[in-house]
Amino acid sequence: MKRATVPGAARASAQEPQNPFPMTPSLPPPEDPPGLRQDVLGWFIRRQRDGWSARDESAFQAWLAADARHAPAYAQWEAHWSAMDGIPADAVAQLRRNLQRDKAPSLPRRRFLTPAFGMAAAAAVACGTGLLAWNHWQAQPLFTQAFSTPRGQQIEVALPDGSRLRLDTATRIEVAYYRQRREVKLLDGQAVFRVQADAARPFHVLAGPVGVTVVGTRFSVRYTPGLPGNAGVRIAVEEGRVRVVRRNAEPGDALHSLPDAAYLTAGEQVVASAAGPLAPVAAVPAEGIAPWRDSRISFVDTPLAQALAELERYGDTGLTVRDPAVAALRLSGTFDPRDARTLRRILPSALPVRLREAGGTTEVVPAR
């Protein structure tokens, strides 16, 4: 596309991010002189033709200079057309197909090719493009960042709005702030969220099949799809109120208020399996929403294999279980996930097992 040399163009402030899709009127305002709208469209369409010459360009520049209102009017129009560069190609193509479908059948082919219809078509495309550009711009995040923790480590994350996250070991999240919402995707692991209140921008946590919506509160979310016995999502509230709903785990999926939505307040939790309705709301255990913050992991009648897998998230226990009967033994108690030595000492007294060293590994076997 040929670009006009438009004098007097405004420059964006260095302190403010430039808007790639300026919201300017698609046509000059009503108080502009009669015929300016047609002149702008006429010049714009002619400048797209292959036969545009240096003489034509000189005439165009003379038209720009003839009236102080010409250049701004043309710049407004060209801004909408330029915005098409930032719109996905499939959206632009669909817009043009819609224009041809809606306009062409009612007009003879010869009229379809007339300059008057060309200007009308350009106007329709540009106006539609302006809307697409605005929607596309609105959908772009203002802030994005990914965070992760290696095995055995935790981190505290401060977000731009003052919200804070505490990430447990082996946890991965993606954060995106938009103009009308804040969003965190919990890909794996668990985290505690302390959300800064902002009624204009709700805070969403997306974890597998579940979405959590809050305005300002403190809560925890766990989602460990690769861990046997812990593939569901657990949400526990320490302060405030949250809404938990099921969702389709598709990019950009909205959080819809479904019949099985759960509203949690302080001291309540809910668990969601990979499929099916949400479990009944229950009380948060006595150890709190996230005892791992204090290096404590509690088990209540938990299969030994599942308990060891949980402890392995924090570090190597050095223990293996091959016997299915031993793996199914139920373990209860509170452990420091960093202290594998104490685990080895306590395990034979807590369960009917013994530790057998063989081939450089330590296997948990029946006590007999």
C-alpha cells in the first residue's frame, strides 16, 4: 500500500504505550466541509491502483496542503486501513467475504466495479476493520510472564497489581493481565494466591477442568494431573470468597456459571475430579489450606505409593515399592518433605514394613 506524507502528525508520549489500533472516526466529523468524505475516499482508492504515478502523487500532496483539514481526515481513514495489518488474516478474509455476500448479489456486475461502489466497499471494509482492530487490540494482554519452581524449592511472586503468589515445589504457572480481567493458568503443582481487590478486573485461575474467579481474597489451588491419586483440582479458601466452576480446557474459554458452581468462603474447600460434578463443599483440614508453606505434608489413610509420590515432588526419598500389597498400605501422619532420613526411620514403625538394601536401592518390603 502507498503511504501518504501527512504533515502535522501527532507523536505519542514516551511515557505512554502507543496504541497500535487508534480509535479514530472512520470518516470526518459532520462539521467538515461538504464533499470531504468523498474526496478522502476517492484519493484513498485511487492511490491503491497500480497506475499511480509521480504526477498523481504530486496532485495528492497539493490536495493535502490546500486545506488544514485534509491531512487529518486522510490520516484518520488510513489509520483504520493500516490497522488491518494487526488483524489475523482469516478474520480480514471473512470480513471481505461477508461484504461481497451482503452487497454483491443486489447489484449488477458493472455497478460492482464502479468507483462509487468501490468507495462504499472500502468504507464498509474499513469500518468493519476498525471494529475488528479494536476487538483485537482489546484482547491483547498488558502483561504476561511464566513462572516455575524446580523440585524442592518454593518461590514468592509479586504481580504488577500488588497480588502475590506462593509457588510450591515443581509448580508451573502462566500469568496474563488483560484490560478487563487477570488470569493465571496453573499448569502443574500448587500455589497460594493473595489477590489484590479490583472489582473492574476479576482474577481468574484456570486449572485443568476448573476455573476459579475472585475479586480479592487468599486461597490455594492444587492441580497435579501426573500424580497418581491426585489428578483432580483442589481449591481451599483462607480469606474472602471465590466461585468455582467447570470449564472446557480450551484456550480463551470463558468461565460460565454452571449448575454445579460452588461458592467457597473462608475455611471451605472443594475438590473437582477430571470429569463429573464438583464434590460437596467441605471444611479445610486443621493444618490449613497449604501446610507445605511450613514444610509440612500430612497424610490421612493415604496409600503408601501415593504418599511416596507426593514426597518425591520435594526431593528424592531414595525409596522404591514394587510389591502391590505394600503399595496399598495406608499411611497417616505429618512429615517434613525435606527430611528423608526421618521418613526412613519412622516408616517401619508406622507400617508393617522393613527397608531392604539391594543393588544400590532401598526397597520397602513386608516386615515378615
